[in-house]
Amino acid sequence: MMTTLPDDPALIDRAQRDPEAFAELYRGYLTPVYRYLYRRLGNAHEAEDITSQVFMDALEAGWRGWPICARLQALLGHPGGSQRYSD
């Protein structure tokens, strides 16, 4: 079963100023981002930490002008995985 992720431009725009809209994006993307990181890293604790950092970066930088998937990939340093967050 495929999950539909929120990628509504109006929701993304509202997330810039509305905590509830950002929360909706967060709820929609939390599990897919965590699962991606866990598969890449093989470590639950590290995946949780980086997942938190990804969403903090998204909150600080905003989603404006990016499709959500592209934004998260950029924040993750895709295709290199978690390089942006490595020590």
C-alpha cells in the first residue's frame, strides 16, 4: 500500500507561518524520512537524531519554492544520504 504524502503548495505556504500546517507536513513525512535514514544508517538512535535535525532545518529554512521531496533530499544531502549531517 502506497502512502500519499502531503505535497500541496497551499499547505506548504501556510507552513511558513502556521504551526498546525507545519505539524501536518511533519506528521506526513516523519515516518518516511526516519525509515529512509534508518535504512541508510542502520542505527535507530542516529536515524532519530538526524530526522529531528532534518525537520528543524526545514522549519528554519522553510519549504518555500521547493517540492517537499526535493527539499528533504536536499536537506539530507541526497544522493549521498546523510553526508550533510556527518561528523
